[in-house]
Amino acid sequence: MDFSWTDEQLAYKRAVIEFATRELNDGLIDRDRQGELCLENWKKCAQFGIQGLPIPEEYGGSGADILTTMLIMEGLGYGCRDNGLIFAINAQLLSVQMPILTFGTEEQKQKYLPAMCSGYMIGAHGMSEPDSGSDAYSLHTHAERCRGGYILSGTKTFVTNAPIADMALVFATVDPAKGMWGVTAFLVDQETPGFTISRDIDKMGLRTSPMAELIFQDCFIPAENRLGPEGIGAKIFNSSMEWERSCILASHLGAMERQLDTCVTYARERKQFGQSISKFQSVANRIVDMKLRLETARLLLYKVAWLKMAGKPATMEAALVKLYLSECFVQSGLDAIKVHGGYGYMTEFGIERDLRDAVGGMIYSGTSDIQRNIAARMMGL
Ligand SMILES: Cc1cc2nc3c(=O)[nH]c(=O)nc-3n(C[C@H](O)[C@H](O)[C@H](O)COP(=O)(O)OP(=O)(O)OC[C@H]3O[C@@H](n4cnc5c(N)ncnc54)[C@H](O)[C@@H]3O)c2cc1C
């Protein structure tokens, strides 16, 4: 495996850190408190090229490979403290744009991808339902065939970006008796009659990424809005989950490096008992553990990118990196608070927010238990 970066890639990473640090952090404590996404910052990211990173140039993107995409997401996570904004962008890029790019018709790609890359259209991904989460294919949302298309009925919950979405990629079954082979994907525009978006759902962390329910009541979807053939919804969902497991946490890696740098600086400057707290072995060891987690998680993440670039299967590695990196981010968030003492716990210093944001990573895109199940299955257990 060769993880050496070109000068061009490193310059791109430095540029994204500089852009994110300068443009994306103002007013974050208030936005986090209010649970508000900053649309202006969403558009700034699009102008910088984030929403189009791995999307080919013909659809408005820059056609970056997966390793470069991860590196830039890592830089974004280092410079931008607004984990919710990055999560919301990733939710669109990896689980709406990538499935459309992979499975969409030319018309669907032309309709959605350039508008999303440029930040003028926002997409949401609706799979989870009130009664089906980890067991995603037990979904109840139903698509009944009718003349010219389908009638969609059901409710999707915990949908990131729903309150601001112009469209949603929605999974439904055309035949519950077929189990996962009945699952089919649809692209539903926000103004479609019978489609409504519920109350905002308030949450512990990632508060700047808005969330709501999608409700479909006898909602007519024309056949040309189906994504891929009938019955390949599970394949589409699995493909987007593998993208999410591989890439969505790259920004958290950057956030962990920022936490580490902040802790090193603070531990050197903060004095107790007449010396820097970094001179206390307990504090130094805690920071070394943060460094160890960062470096081991980074190796796992880059290995997944390398495997995918080489066209090799990465199901096991993607599950392991999702599991490991998300749990490392939680532990490092806790350690960063400990290093900062009371200042780490107080909202105004901006340290505690990372921990609240990190907890979601152990749940979305498949919980840690589900990642262990995947790894166990791959080992024949
Ligand atoms: C921040 C955030 C953003 C999200 N965004 C979206 C989105 O945009 N679109 C979307 O569709 N969904 C989204 N979700 C929903 C997410 O995908 C689900 O919450 C997740 O899949 C878990 O489902 P559940 O909440 O129903 O929990 P459940 O599946 O009910 O799980 C409850 C507990 O049981 C455990 N468990 C369940 N089954 C097993 C098993 N087989 N083996 C071992 N343990 C098991 C779980 O690990 C968990 O601890 C989001 C969630 C969060 C937290």
C-alpha cells in the first residue's frame, strides 16, 4: 500500500483547511444551540467544490478519486468545527449523489447532480422508519404499481436534511412478500402532491444538521423517478452504506487531529501546582492515547480507500473503520474534555460539542453492533 501524497493533493488539503477555518466557524455556538444549519456556509462549501468532489466533471463535480476525497474531507474536518454541517453535506454526497451517479439514468444525473454540486439543490436519504432501523429491509413504506408509475405510502424517520430538502431518495417495497428483493428506490421531489415533511427532530449532537420525518400519503411517483430497476433497492442501499462507512468518518479524523492539537497547546499553557499540566504523566498519557487512536484509525481509513481504488472488496474493512473510528472519536472527545477540566465542560469553550457530535457516529450508517455483525459474518462466525 502506498499512502504517499502528491504535492497537488497536499496543497488542496492545506487550501481546504484554510478555507474552512476562515469561513465556516463564526456563530457556531449559537447555531448549535438553536439547531440551525447555515445555508450560506452550505453554498460556500459547494463553491469550494466539496459537494462535487468525487462527482465527474460532466455532472458539475471535480472527479476526485476516493483517496483524494477522503483527504479533503479530513482537511475539512480539521478546519471546520461545525461537524453537523459536514455531516449534512456527507449525507447528501454519499447517500444521494453517489447512488444517483451509480444507478441513475442520464436524465436523472443531469437533473440532480449539477444542481447538488453547485449547492442549489439539497437532497435527503430516507430509509429508516419508526419500526425498522437496523433491520432496514423490514420496511413498511409501500410502492403500489399504477398506470404510469407508483403510489407511495408510508413514513421515513430520522432523515438528515429533510427540513431543507428539495428532493429525497426514498426506499419502499413493491412487494413485502419478496423481503429485500422487493425493495425499490425512488427520487421524490419536494413539491410532489402527497409528500410532506414533519416537525424538526431535536437531537443531542450534530445539532446543525437538520432532521425530520418524510410522510407519503397516496403520493404518485412517475415511473421515470424510480432509481434503477424494481427490486434493486437493497443493492443501492448497500452501495451507499459502503460509501458512508468508508468516507463519512474521514472528517471526524480531521476533527480528532484538531482536538489533539488543541489539547497539546492547552496542556502546555495551563499551569497548576506551579508547572504546565502537560508535565503530569496522567495528562501526557491521555494525550498520547489520543494520538495513538488518531494514527491507528487513519491507517484503517486509508487502507479502505486504497482497497476501493484498487477495485478490491472492502466490506470487512469498511465495517471495521466505521466501528473503530466512530468509537475513537467518542473516546477522544471525552479525553479532550478531561484535559481541559471545567473549561472543557463549558459550552462557551467549544470543546464539549465534539463529544455530543461524536455519539451519533456510533448509530448512523449502521450501529457499532451492526458493524461487529458484518465483521463476524465476513469471518465466517
Ligand atoms: C445523527 C443521525 C442521522 C441519521 N440520518 C439518517 C438518514 O439521513 N436517513 C435514514 O434513513 N436514517 C438516518 N438515521 C437513522 C439510523 O440509520 C438508525 O438510527 C440506525 O440504523 C439504527 O436504527 P434504530 O435507531 O431504529 O435502532 P434499532 O435498530 O432499534 O437498534 C436499537 C439497539 O439494538 C441494537 N441492535 C439492533 N439489531 C441488532 C442486531 N442484529 N445485532 C446486535 N444489535 C442489534 C442496535 O445496535 C441498538 O443498540 C440517522 C441516525 C442518526 C443518529
